[in-house]
Amino acid sequence: MDRILITSAIPYINGIKHLGNLVGSQLPADLYARYMRARGHEVLFLCATDEHGTPAELAADRAGKPVAEYCAEMWAIQKELADGFGLSFDKYGRSSSAQNHRLTQHLAGRLAEAGLIEEVTENQLYSGTDGRFLPDRYVEGTCPECGYERARGDQCENCTKQLDPIDLIEPRSAISGSTDLEMRETKHLYLKQRNLRQQLSDWIDSKTDWPILTTSIARKWLDDGDGLQDRGITRDLDWGVPVMRGDKPWPGMEGKVFYVWFDAPIEYIACAKEWTDGRGAEDAEWERWWRTDKGADDVRYVQFMGKDNVPFHTLSFPATIIGSGEPWKLVDYIKSFNYLNYDGGQFSTSLGRGVFMDQALDILPADYWRWWLLSHAPESSDSEFTWDNFQASVNKDLADVLGNFVSRVTKFCRSRFGGTVPSGGTPGPGEEALIARLEAGLKAYETHMEAIEIRKSAAELRALWTAGNEYLQAAAPWTAYGKDPDRAAVAVRLALNLIRIYAVISAPFIPDASARMLDALNSSDTAWPSEMGDALAVLQPGHAIEVPDMLFRKITDDERETWRAQFAGTRD
RNA sequence: GGGCCCGUAGCUCAAUUGGUUAGAGCAGAGCGCUCAUAACGCUUUGGUUGGGGGUUCGAGUCCCUCCGGGCCUACCA
């Protein structure tokens, strides 16, 4: 049995996440976690909300609430939606937790002791009306190059020219529109990543099995221009982890907080402590996952994230870990994703474009979404959600191939064998061929799942479902029933057992439907079908089964058109 | 501007890292079956691999160039 630590990129707190966010980290992470648990491995699967930073403060302002209250409410909403999608986190933590505060401050202190922190005084634009320093993106004005009036302080979206906020003509706050901006001096801490460049570079080079998307982004940051740059790790904000040097004050840094990207990945660790603290368990229990001096040596740590997160996970966070000089677990494998687009454009949280997690669950159960999203995961390039494709895939794969198989087998069993697993007969060449087919397919499925090749896994799983229909067609128990009841009995007995196997191997993708399949079979046996012959004999003759309610219904053309129209604009 | 990724059948994607005649699923066409959610099975039509040039015995794969899409470019997260 292996031990596998899995983290999903932690979703930002400022609103409900859309399906693109979901498929970019949390959902594939859940698939992997469920699969590894099903294979008997010990899994710790962690996620949390990422709560700090300017956008959280602004979102709270808009909601007219104190930021702490806003975040607490949004955490509860995101937690409920995660549960709704069946995301099987062992702990859904918060980056604002006391555990993360302490650990972030501790690691900053360690980095300072190691000489890896530098204090830098710099000038930054301050808005009197807003009462805050403005990040470059929050300054708007007229582009000096092209005259575009809504250019941002970091870049003009019209002519793509990179800008400095002071270049803008008539700069104003993007938050309030105020123009009382002034340059103010402010002091910040920088993490001296340059000092760790060679170590990080060697470490990345050693990861030859990582997706090219992951390593190419890391290499770009390591090698571009003057190479890896030092990074500011503090901000002038109210909401965040107060800058402290361990448990001591940090002179000159009063009133400042750590940069959200400094504390957010640390929450992966702190979340594990939240996990044990919440149950009154010993620290040793979480430390055996995270401390290589306390049992984490044999842990395989896998992270899931969208491509925009890669630099922070390949460089900044490892720099924090390595620089601390403490024996924290480093990531072993990073699975990164491209973006899912929505019907010809991008999903957008700020514009409210696309389908959001709450809306998705309002119109269909989680399994429909899980199946489509995972079987179309944007692994090799950006992919696109369209209602036509969604309807076609769900109807064909889930309703026709899998759902109908369960239906035809259980109903036939009910009408001809009184709803019990029939006895009699012995397997013949047809059954032997099926077993060989299933063994080969299952092996391919396992290989793909272990390599986290998600679309290939889904395709192989679907092929295994199809094999059941092929077998049934060839065995034709409805024909055999009249002249050779034993032949029919063999086929139905096998097909019923096949449903149990489908339930077990499909559970990582469609956990709710899998549970309903097992319910219908009156079975709680979730043993992985490592020996196919044995697995096809789990349900013994005489065992009573039921016909389940329709496993997956079809999406009608009317529904498709209704939803297409309903989600064509932006949410309020 | 720079860097990276992508472009394969009407649609969604493969192609053992340069090796036979580029494969699946969906959609389309035909046949079969009647247990089943108008479902299932079998057969089958679709390709100048974005354009052009080059290297090679051999290129979807490597190089150059052009076109198109996307991401990043360090103070959004």
C-alpha cells in the first residue's frame, strides 16, 4: 500500500467558481484521490479556500460586509458546492486559519534566519480616496501609445504594450475612479529566489516525467532574461497574515501582511494541521504526511492546478520550502491543465460568463457534469464546452451505453429470473473472450489512471462499458431463454456481476451513480476486480437484486436550447 | 516586443516520441436484434495532418517561414 498526498489548487474566495475552475484542479484531483483509495492506497486529499489579497477585500466591500465575515460565508458556500460535486476532500480548510497564520510566519522567520529575506524600500501609487496602495492592475488611464482610455497600469489591453502605472495619462483608481493618486514610499520583504536558482533548476531538471506544460513554464521563469527574480512577499493590506518573524514582531513591517501567493501554498501544509486539530488528533498524524523526518519519506505528493498556477508551485513555494532548511515534503508530480472555454469564449468569473458550480447543480446532478468535464479535461490544449457536445456525450455515454446496460440487464433478470441471480450453466468461449477483453481493458484503464491521463482513462472506461453491451448482444439471453435456459442464466449472472464491476471501477468518475448501482444489486462489495474471473462471481445464484430508477436520463433538445439561451449572457 | 503551447475527419480527441496503408468515439449511411432509456450490436462513408519550403531511405512528429488560436511576461490571483 502506497501513501499519496494530493492537493488541489485552492480556489479563490471572491465568488462561486465556474466549471473551468472546477475541471482545472479540484475535479481531476478528486478523480485521482478516489481512484487511489479504491486501489487500497492511503490517501490524504486536501483543499482549502484562498482568502487573502486585494480582490477579496473589494468583493467584501461590494457585498457590504467585513472581509472576515464575507470570507466565512463564501467558504461555507464553496464547501457546500464542493460537497455537491462529490469532491472527497479529507479537509477543506481556509488559508485564513490560525494554523496557516502561524506556519506562514514561522516559515518567513526561517527564511530570514537563512538570509533569504531582503527589505526593499520602493515607491508605489497610493489612492487617498480608496485609502489603499493600488496594485498596477488597479490603476486605469489613457494608454500613452495608442490612446486607449481604459488601459491598465500593467498593460494596455488594446495595443498589448506593457506599461508602468506612471506612464498612464490621467491615471485613476480602477476601484473608485478617484484621481487623487500619489507615489508613496513603502517597505516590503523580498524572498531572494535568486540565491536558490541553481537548486530549483536542478530540481526541475530532475522531473523528467512532468507534463511539458509544467516544466516549460518553470524553465521559462528560471532562464528568461536575468533568470529567476526575487519576489516581494508582503503587501500593504489589512486582510491577510500579519508580517511577523516567527512569533516575534518584524520591526518596520507593522500593519503589513504577507502576499497572498506566499501564504496560499503554505496552506497546503497548514490544512493538514487543521485536519488533525479539528478532530483533536495528534500533530504526528499530519506530520507523517508532510515532514520527511517524521514519516513522510515514502509519501508520493501530487498537485493539481491550472496552468496559471504553475510558476508558484514549481518555483516560489519550493523556494519557501527549500529555503526554510526544514524537512518539509516537496511535490513529486505536478499535473497542470489548460483552460476550458465556454461556447466560443472564455469562462469569466468577473464577467459572470459561462456555467457556475451552483447553476450546474441546479439543472443536473453532479455525475453528468463530472463525466463530461473529466472526459473532456483540457490536458493537451484548451478545450471547449458547448451545449451540443455536452448533450451528445452525456446522452450517449451515460444514458445509452452505461445506463441502458444496467436497465436491460436488471429488467431482464426481473422478468425472467424473478429478480434473483440465476443459477445453472457453465461459462463457455463467449465468457472466456469477454473476460480476456475486460482484463486487457482494465489494465489499460489502470495504467492511464496511474499516469493521470484523464481523457484516456475515460475513453477506456467507456470502452469497458461498451464491452458489456457487445457481450450481451452476442450471448442473446432473450433468445437462449426458450431453448437453453442455462445459457441465459450464465449470461445474466455474468452481466449482473459486470454491473457491480462497473460500479466499482466507474466510482471515481461518477460516484453517485456507482452507489446507486451497488444499491440496486444489494451489494456493498467494492473490491477492485483484480481477478476478473473471481470478480464476476461475487454475486452468487439466489442473490436478490432490484431494478434501479433510471440511472441517467437524457438531455432533451428543448432543455439544451433552454440552457443555451439561459447561459448565453452573464449572470447578475 | 519576448517566450511557451496548440492547429489532425463535420464535431471531440488518438497516434508507442522519426517507422507499414494516420486511428477511436460522436454525427451520417446500410444491415441485424427485440432484453433495454427510439436503446444495443455489426458493417460502412469521411483526412493533401492550417499553407509553403527544407532535412531524411522514411515526417502528423525534426528545422525554417507564413497564417490562425491560446497562455505567460514576475504588483490580479
